Amino acid sequence: MKRILFLLSVILTLSSCEQNTTNDVLPEVDVTTTIDLHLPSYLDLNTPSGWAVHLSNSVGVNGILILNTGGTPTYKAFDLACPNFDCEKKLEFDGGLTLTCACDGEKYSILSGAPQTKGYKYFAREYRVTKNGNILRITNF
């Protein structure tokens, strides 16, 4: 009986694994930066649906888009590097619900980073955002 339960648990564990969405095209980079919500460049982040771009050679692969979702979690941050191809252009954001890769036109959800077209497997790279007072801290997960 124990052997059957063990086998059943192993089968359930293996069959419930999610598809690997780790991106092997983008280089791994350490991300640790802070954003002061009082600075003029980031004032839009104080309102739901507000967003800002943080560009720096030392932040992410291609800069970071920061969004105030107005929900839980309140803030999200995505790397602006196109996740599916070796593309030097940035993901573009027009204030809607998706990011768009300028190289191939692929769209990615700003809620989860998921690709919106069948056949694409890599998600937009998301970073962790924590808030302490008026300071946002953005780091790798």
C-alpha cells in the first residue's frame, strides 16, 4: 500500500510540472535598484495604471518598465529586452495591456509577462518590486 501511494505521488508530481519559461536567450544580470516616487520622472507611478521607464546600463538587460497595476501586487517591473530573439531593440509599451517586441511584433501581457501568441514560449523577464514608504526597490526574484 505504501509503495502504491509513493508511486502515485511521484506520478502526480511529475505530471503537474509547469512548462519551463526560463529564458536562455537573455543574459543573466543582477538587478538591484531603487526608485524614489517623489522624483518627477516617477510621479506617474503614484496612480493606478501609471508607468515609467527606468533606463540605465546597469539595470536589467535593456532597461526596465515599472507599472502601477492598482491591484495586488501594486507594482510590476519588466525588462525591456525582447525575450525570444537576439534583438537589440527594446520592448515597446503604449500604455495598454501588452508589451510589443519591435523585432517580431510579438506581444507580452503586462499582468504576467506571458507571450500572447501560440508558439512563443519565453515570458517577458519580470523583476520583484517591493515598496518601503516612497521608495520602490527592484531586484531579481
